[in-house]
Amino acid sequence: MFLQAFPVLVPATVSARVDAAEDCGQVESFSEKPIWSIARDHATVLSVPNTTHRTARIITSLNLKGGVGKTHLCWLIAGVCQERGKRCLVVDLDKQGNISTTLLGDKVAGPGTEAFFNPAVDPQVQAIVRRSHLSHVDAIPGSFALEQFNLTDPTKWDASGLVSSLVDPLREVALLYDYILIDCPADISLITYAALCASDFLLIPLEAAQWGALGTNHVIKTLDHVRRRHNARLRLLGYVVSRYRMVRKYQSTYTNRLREKFGDDAFATAIPDLSLFEQAVTDRVPIVLHSPTSHAARIARSSFDEVESRAERLSGVGDPSGGRGLRQPVVAVA
């Protein structure tokens, strides 16, 4: 979107699909006037239109269990942002950097999100934001350099003074985007705690399986702790069932029980486990552009619509429970 000057090199299959989307007006040409000059070889120029009224919704995707769809959910939301002309920044706090690689290809080298946690440097956020191959999506990449700051002892978090490391940088760019998505590792650490301190909403993806819901209790306790001490505006956006297979009866039964337990906090839209989702990720093209008339694309749009409607509703609610009512999170369902 908005980082301009250097050509973007992507595989031929990606180029063909993005070119087709551009012909339909789904992908912009990069002709907007730049507003930030970035003096680095690996980054170029960030530009946005004159929309000073924009204030991004900052959403953290988190669960303590890996493989439940945290990163994929961020990818789906970013993809619909691209389709609908909404500007999105993806902040990758996962050392594996999966979404960084998908969005940036070989442009992941150089400073990334680890710079925010390094007390020896004072990073300028505009210097580490990268343009992706999608005209409306930028990214700040994650890498294994995050590992040294992934403190899991809360006493060390306070001593480090880094729990608010993301607050000012994301506030600085919030007027430039509609959505800022933070993809977190599967743990509660300094990094994920800092993400919650800087966020408006917490999104919890989970599998429709016994182990899929384990850990959500600790995530909610962390949310409440952050609200009390650092970020009173933080709200639970909801629980999203991911990697769902309708052919597995036990998953259908378990999903219904999860929804009964979570009530209104459970998204109506579940993310099925479809091969077309995997193909779109492999091709580095959002499903809504990759296969726009597919069932998978409709699921992505439905998920995004629910994210938007929930965010709008919760933004106007002064519920001291963080929009969670009196319900308790599921640890296990018999």
C-alpha cells in the first residue's frame, strides 16, 4: 500500500491472480503521494490517502495452543481488507514469521517487531513497516530475533519496563489504517502481554476439540489483568472455531457445546478446514481474490463482517467485564 519505489517480485501464479484482481479494481496501482520517506535499503516509502479521520481497530489474535488458526485468521481478515479497500497493518509477533513470509516474500530481512522490545534502540515505526504485494496491506515482520525478548516470568516483565513497548508505535500509525492485526505466539509472555496492552480487541481462535479450548481460561485471566493495570479499553471480540470439519460428528457436537458455553461471545461463523485455504496461502493470494466465488471466500467475508459488527457494538459498550457478560471460558467440555 503504500511502500513505494521498488518493484515487488512474486511468483508467476501470484502475479497472474493479482493482475486479474487489479483489472477488476480489487488491487490498486501504487500511485498515491508518499508521506513518509524511509532511509533504508530494505524499505521504501509509506503512503496513505488524505483520510485523517481513520483510526485503526487494533486486534490481537491469541491462544495458548498452537495450530488453532491464529495466523490464518489474521490472513483472512487482511485479505478481506484488501478486497474491500480497507487499509491493514499486520504486526507479526510470532518468531516463526509465517504471515511475514506470506505477505513479504524475500523482503523479511532487516529490523522487525523485535526492535520495539530492544531497550538499546529507539525504533521509528515508519522505518520498519514494509509494503506487501497487496496494495492495501502492510506488515512489520517477525523473526527468531524476538526470542530473546520472549520473557515468560511476569516479574521480569515489570522489571524490563517493556510491557507498553507497542502502545506508542501503534498509536503513531493508527490514523493510517482501518485495521491493525497482531499475530501472537502460542504463549503468555512479555510479547503477548505487550500486544494486549496496545490492543482494542482480543480474538481467540480455537479448535472444536477437547484440547482446542485448553488454555482459554488463562488467556481471559490475562485479558482481565491487562484491563485492570494497563489498558481499560481492551475488549474480548470473541471466540472463533477454526479448522472445523463438518464430516466429523464429534466436532459438530463439540462446537455446539462451545457455543452454548460461550454464548454471545462465540462467533456464528466457523472457519472450516478446507484445502482451498491452504492453496491460497501457498499461492500468497487472499482467498477472496484467489477463488472469489468459492465457499471458502464466503466464509472469509462472513468472518470479517462479524469482526466488524462486533467491534462496532463493543466500541460503544462500557461493560466493565470487557464485553464478556458473566460467562466463564471453557476449559473442557465433557
